[in-house]
Amino acid sequence: MNTDIENIADQLMVNNRNDETIAPKYPVKSMILQLIKQLQQTLFPGYFETGCLQNRTMKYRLHSLLDEISSELAEQVYLALQFSPQYQSCEPETVKHASHEISLQFLSRLPVVKEYLETDVEAAYSGDPAAFNKSEIIISYPGIYAVMVYRLAHELHLLSVPLIPRIMTEHAKSVTGIDIHPGAVIGKYFFIDHGTGVVIGGTTIIGDHVKIYQGVTLGALSTSGGQKLKNVKRHPTICDHVTIYSGASILGGETVIGENAVVGGNAFVIASVPENTKVSIKTPELRYKNGSSPARNAPPPPEDWFYMI
């Protein structure tokens, strides 16, 4: 081996003994990403298979998948639980038993996750005239993928599993540009259209039949308090049947957007909005100038301009 390379390797291994066995101490990200793929196959049977399957064999395929998921998820949860204060003083066998129980509890929630995802697909199809059919939405829409990963991660979050839920949602963010914290609470028929740049904070509460567009932030007014703000509601509550258009920012734990409200594009909202209210920023004043021609004011946009995407 090149001497220089060997010296660098020695320096990197300075805190490791030669006789020490290096075993995983953290959940393995590649295994978690594999679990997401397998879970996607269980939630949308037939859409993400690599080979042909007859309908009568799908049940056996699902049984096999769930068995694999249960075993691998228990291993990853075991690694994660070592960072939970609840288990740090426990014997390894106790932690292993807890990890298997958590894995089974998680799997028991998959039918509920599937039910919610079916409403999300329905909301996407009914709310997007560009959608060809529901299969296109399931296979290709980034919003559906990000929400699927969030809904799975949220179940693990509710089971107090450390690390893994955040690994899952950060992966979805890297793929889709949609950042949903696993702690957020999101109802049925949720649709993120386009999606890039959406941020949904960890204490956000979203009701049913909510639609948001790209660049929307549901965030905190300030995080300067750092860890002192842990477990404090910092993010807004969005009630049922709300639409939030592109670029809008809605901030603060006391901010509530009432039912049937519409928040226009680029609006900056830090106070509650009553139900059945439309919020829009003042129409911008644009001027057109072409060469030596005198500048002229742009024609005003239609009254409902902020609905347009």
C-alpha cells in the first residue's frame, strides 16, 4: 500500500483498537431506504414490482414482504432504541424484545396508512386537471411519495422510535424537495401540488382536505430559543378545506388558519385567519419598457390572480 495512504488510514483509525470488532452503532441508512421501497410495495401492490405477478399470488408476495420488513425493521429499531433514554439502562434482550414489539405495532398500522394514502391519491386526482389517472399519481407524483414516507415515519415517531423517522423524511426531502417533519399531524385528503420547496414543521397540525402548492412554509416564528423550545407548539394549525398557494409563509404556534380559508401566493401570515377568508398580498405594480418606447404600467391582473399557478 502507498505509504502516504497508509499513514492517512492509521490517523483515521487512531481511536480504534486492532482487535476491536466494528459493529453498527446506529440505524443503517441504506437498510432504511430499502425498507421504504418494500413498504411502498406493500402499500401500493403491483405498482413497484420488478417482475410480473398474478393477482392470486399477490397475497403470498405481501406476506413474504411483511415478514422481511418485520425482521429488518426490528434490527434497525434495536439500533435506534439505544439512543432512547428509556432503554439506555436496559439489558440488550429487553431492548430486542421492545424492538420486535414496536415492529409489529408499526406493521399493524399499515392498513390505516394505506387508507390515508388512498385519500391523498384521490385528492391529487380530483384537484389536478393535468393528472392522467390515479396510477400516474402513485407512480410519479413527488407529493404522494413525500407524504407516503411522512405517514410511515409519523407512525414510528408515535411509537417513540429515535433517528429512523427523521432519516426517512430527510431522504424524501432529498428526492422531492419536500420537507415534512415526522412529528407533524396531517389529516386525510392531503395534496401537495408540484411540491418543491415545501416545508412543514414538526408541531404543525393540518386538517382534512388541505391543498398546498410549491414553496409553502408552515414554520416557526423564531427558533432562537433552541432546545428551550422543545415540545412547545411552534408551527401553525391549518383547519379543514384550506388552500395555500405558492410561496406563502404561515408562521407561529398560535396561528390558526380557519376552515375554507384561502391563502394567496407569497402571503406572509403570522396571525390567525378566520374561516371562509381569502388572504392576498397587495397587487404588485409592474412597468413595461421596450427600447426607446415610453414606459407603461402593466395591465392589472385579474381579481383572483393569486389562485393561478
